[in-house]
Amino acid sequence: MPATLEVKCTSPDCELDMFELHYTYDMPDDVGVADFTCPYCRESETLEAIEL
């Protein structure tokens, strides 16, 4: 099963509380939250991984 990364945006001005990234191909091991931006507010510094 492909990896899934759950992410939350902590920006007080953003209306998106969380989203999931579903990898459909092999991602390099060093890819993490810092490599993505929020699809709503376009910020990257305010993203945090949700640990299950």
C-alpha cells in the first residue's frame, strides 16, 4: 500500500485544518512536509505532520 502523510496547516488565517498526501509512486526517503505547500493558503512554513 502506498505511503500516506497527514498534514495540518497551523496558520491562523487558513481555513484548511488538515489534508492527506497519498503517494502513488516511490518517493525519496528525504521527502517530508517541508517539500509541500498548503493547497489553500499556499504557505509551507505553517505545515506540520500529524503523527498517528
